Amino acid sequence: MSLVSLAIRWTLWRALYGKTYAGERVYDSAVAPIEDMVSEEPHPFLTISTEDESGEVSGHDYAEANRTLDINVEIALATELRMSGRPNVPHTDEGLEMAINLIGRQVMYVLQADPSPWADLFRWFACSGKKLHTRRGADVEKGIRFAARQVTITVEPIHEPEFGAAPSGVWARLIAEMREDDILSVYADTLHDAIIGEAVPDWRRLIARLGLTNDGASAVGIGPLIPDEAPLTAGELSSDGDQLAFAVEPSAEADGLLAIVAVL
């Protein structure tokens, strides 16, 4: 349900594209079972998907929840592995396992050390890796011997972009990179517009970031200025535990300072 999971899939997909013995056979979110795919594509291939996502939400601030996200990279092949300038790895049980290991090493390099812009963007979005789990698969499907491996990486990704604001930071970098890409350029404007959504004024974005209701925002003084009304000027600022108090200059109808208390 998040744009972060989409960004992670796209950046990892493009980072792996052409960087392993799978070549350009790298697929985003393939839903067919591996055993069905190998019957159609015996040569090495990779599939990228984002799976379970969970997090801790404060108030109603879902966009900035501290979350974890599972990323799946599946590697499979059902034929000998052909390598330029090297002996081919045969289509035997031990050969298939060796091929999976070699491709797995190439995948790990892209995840961790590849300096390309797409791999760097992936590491920005995936942010912090927490767990790595590998599941082995091997079988004979429709008379074809194949081997497969599923690598699941659990990460703590970056937060979702703000609602109603133009893309900035790493999101702006991603869109700029997409505009120059032969494959993803057609989706650059779509992602840009999805991030902005409907126009949201600064005070409304603050309410969303704090996870406040309209009444709660009104109680702490967050809202639009009344037409032709000058903003109040803060005269004092004090804090007590989780409470932050602003003392502002009074209006012409009020006597003394007006205190506004926010619970942060």
C-alpha cells in the first residue's frame, strides 16, 4: 500500500537488470509460481517483489510510521549456465546448485556494494537491513530439472513522502533518474503526481504529520489565518515534559498574553 515499497522494487529491479548471469531476465512482481515460470524460461532469471509490511503508528501518522518491509529476490534456472570466457556450468544437480550460488553472489554485490545510481537509490529507500533469510528450492517440473532460491531481506525503509508537497530529497532523485531511463521514464510523471496528490497547504500538512484531528489542531492553534488577520507573534516559549507552551501577543480585544499549549 506504500510508495516506498514501489520505489524499492523499481530501484532494485533496475539495479539488478543486466548485472548478473540472468542478464535482462529480471521481473518485477511476477505472480506465477517458479515451477511454472521455469517451464517457459529455462535460462537463469530473477523476480523481485515486496511482501509483508508492518509498523508502529503514532496517532494517525501512518506515513511516518516506523515500519519493516520484506523484500523477496527469487533466483531460478533449469538449464546449463553459460558464461563468456569460462566453462559452462552443466545442467546437473550439483551444477544447478553451483549456478544458484554464483548468481546469489552477484545479487549480494548489487545489494551491498554496486556504485550504480539505481543500487545507491535502493540503499537509500531500503535504508537499514534487519534480517536475511534464504529458502532453497529444487524439483523436477514437467520433466525439467530446475533449482531455485528465495532470498528474503527484512529492512526498515524510509518514511513515505509528505502529502501535498512536491517531491524532494531522494524522491526527487528517483524521479530525475526515472526520466532518463529507457524503461521507467513513462512512469516518472505518474509517480510525481501520486506523491503530490491534492494540493495541501503547509498548516494542513503539519496536522497530518502530527496525526491530529481537526478539533485537536484547532485546540493547539494550528489552522489557516483569517483573511486580513496578521499572524500572532510569539513572546515566550516554555516546556514542561511533553508539553510545549507558546505565549503570544494578545489581540486588541484580549488582555495580557495568550498561552497555547501543544502536547508533542
